[in-house]
Amino acid sequence: MPLLFPTQGTLHEIFPTHSSIYQQASKPKSSEPSPPARRALFPAWSAVDDVKSKAGQLSAEAQKEFAKASEVAQAKAGKIELYSPKYYAACTLGGLLACGVTHTAVTPLDLVKCRRQVDSKMYTGNFQAWGKIGRAEGFRGIYTGWSPTFFGYSAQGAFKYGGYEFFKKFYSDLAGEERAYKYKTSLYLAASASAEFIADIALCPFEAVKVRMQTTIPPFATGTFSGLSTITGKEGVAGLYKGLYPLWGRQIPYTMMKFASFETIVEMIYGYLPGKKSDYSKSAQTGVSFAGGYLAGILCAIVSHPADVMVSKLNANRQPGEAFGAAMGRIYKDIGFGGLWNGLAVRIVMIGTLTGLQWMIYDSFKIFMGLPTTGGQAPPSHKEKL
């Protein structure tokens, strides 16, 4: 019996598969339409990752350039034997770079500190002081005294670091290997004191010009050499050294604390960390140098601050021909014990940062010249005995 309705095959012949009507009627949708692209949930994170990636690339490139420059410098200088004249010359240059640059960079802090030591009521705070100086003297006024600071502390840094390396070896040889290790802290103290004694003789004339430029408004001289000629013209060469004794009183304890505490702190850090110092990269070692230097700088600032105040007072207020002891007694009577601690908070920040950066720069330069970083490694023979 014939069917009343067409079969499936008949329909397929009449309506071929390319017909859009048939396709829509007979075929289900093969796939869902693709959803729109989703926005990143945390775009800030991806931006931070991009910055980190670019910073990492720049860091890697900088390290490559540093390594290339280091190879060139070492090739020109030749092999540097430890404790050779060439070694001490490299340490002297490293100290010059470390101290001259860092002290000059913090001139604005030093300017406020010196003026507040001379007159504690002059400013209420750092930012208020910089704003007042900037309005009265312009931006250059905030950096008053940068020139004698650069020359003076470059010379001081050269003698300080180069001398420390020399005297540390000299006293170690006198004591012998066993005693040098046993009394290593005393050796650090003696070596640093000897080096600073000489370094301050180089620093003192420039310190006298710096303090007078920073504590006289307007400054008594326009630059380092005009300041030197002005002082020697009025007071002779002795006028450049009238603050030498208090400078020794400030800088020698400061440097003794700076070097001895740095060596001790760095040794403690490496003792706490797993492995040996040699297991860590050069960049990690300079990081340890900065941390040890910063902590040592805090102790230095506290120990040397009363003498630092007295240096500022003597250079600003000591009368021509006045005896050193009489001048100190007069100043102390005016300011009292509390006055010796004016500006301590500012100096802690300044000296902590300074000392950390100085050790980092100094050890980075030693790495640059193919030399080991300072501290943190005892002689193997002693380690075995202990």
C-alpha cells in the first residue's frame, strides 16, 4: 500500500543538503557560538609582572656590562696579589669613591644637622628647613658646602680604607696568626684608629671650610678654594686645623666602631646563613655588606655624636687665639649635656645610610677589581680548631 507521506529519501532528493532550510531543520547546531574574550581579572598584576620582567632584563644586561668592564679593568691592572702595593692602591681608590660620593649626596641632611647643632631653634624639622632654605637661597642653597664635602671626604675615605687594610695586615703580622685571630676585634679597633688618625689630617681643612659655609648665612665663601684662602688669610694655616682635636675625638671612635662592628656583624650574618660565604653570589655579598654597614652606622652615629656637635660649635664659635680647652668649656657651659645630642635622629638616618652605601660601594669596587669582599670569612685553620 503506497504511503500517504513522502519518505526520508524522497525529501532528501528534493531538498539537497546545501539548502539552508533543510540544514536548519534537519541538523542540530554543531557547536555553541564562541563566548567573547574575557578581560583580565587583575590587569595591575600583569603590569607589575611586566615591570619585573623588564627590570630583570635590565639587571641582567647591567651585570653583563659590569662583568665586561671588570675584565677590561683587571686586564689593564694585571693580577692583583693580596696585600701587595697594587692591592693597597686599589683599596685606597675604592675608599675614595665610597666616601666622596656618599657624603656629597647627603649634603642637604648635613646642612640642616650642622645649623641645628649651632642653633637648635633655627628649624623645627628637616622639611621645614629645606623649604625655608630653598625659598631664601634657591635650590643651590640646599647643597651649600657640597664642594668641600666632596674633596674632604674623598681624601679621608682614601686614607681610611686604604690605611685600614694596611694596618690590619701590619698588626696581624706583628701579633702572629694565632693571636691575630683570637684578638681579631682588638686588631680591627687598632687598625681603624691608626688609619683614621691620618685620614683626619687630610680631612680637617676641608671640614673647617664646610662647617663655616653651612653655619654662616650667607656663606662666608663661594667655594672650597675661596674658603681655604679666606681662612688662611685671616687666621693662617692654623685656622684650618683648629677643629682637629675634636675631629679626632669624633672620627676615631666613629671609625673604630664602624670597622669593628661591621666585621663582627658580617661574620654573624654569614654564620647564621646556611653554607659558606663563597657559596653566595657577588651581588648577595654586596647586599650583606650594605646590611652590615647600615647596622654599624647606627652604632657609629650614637658613639660619635657629642664630638660631632662640638666640632660644629668650635668651627663656628671658637675665638681667634682661644685655647682649645677654654673654648670647649665655654661651649659646654652654653649648651649643657642635652645640647650635645642636638640633631641625633637626623644623624642616625644620615650615618646609617652613608655607612651602608660606603661598604656596598667599597666591596663592589673590590669585586670589580677581582678582589674578595671584606669580612665574614675566618682562616680555615682556625675554623678547624674551633
